[in-house]
Amino acid sequence: MNNLALLVKRYVDAANAQDARAVAACFLSNGTVHDEGSVHRGHASIAAWASDTAARYGSRIEPKGELEQDGTGRCMLRASVSGNFPGSPAMFAFHFVLQAEGIDSLEITA
């Protein structure tokens, strides 16, 4: 498993553990999350987003297939997400921009 795949695995593991601080630690200090029409920037904002998401949905991410990488740090993970929301489980795409030090950005789309 290459370093980019390890970063994504670390994020999925932290999210599935419902550990908001560990989720935020996966990101660069100025990293961003784009989810549900909002943008969350920086560790504090990302930790708050992860905590709120865990409390509202109790979601679990189950990767489906391989991480699709383009060689530039951009990659996409398709996953089934289950939790306390209408239509659960649902397929989502997790679009990452990665750097060696951590996640620069994540956009979650249906």
C-alpha cells in the first residue's frame, strides 16, 4: 500500500471509530472538507464537522473497490456509507487531494 492509500485508510479508520480528533489529524493544518454544501477549514472546524456528523448520523464507511489515483495526489474512493439517514446505506464518492504530510482537501459527493 502506498503512502497516499495509507492516508485514506487512516481517514476511514478514524471516521469509522467516530473519533473527531483523529479525523482532523488526518488533514493538513489548513485542510478543507466540502460536505453537504458547507466548507470546513482547519483542524478545529474539521473536528467540529466530524463530531457533528458522528452524532447526527453514526455513519460507517465501507470502501468498495480500489482507490482510484491519478498520480498527482488526487484520488477517489467509492464507498457505501450506512448510518442514521434516509436512504441508508448509500454510495458516496470521497474525492481527496493528498500531500505527503496529510489530506489537503476532501469533497464528499453522492
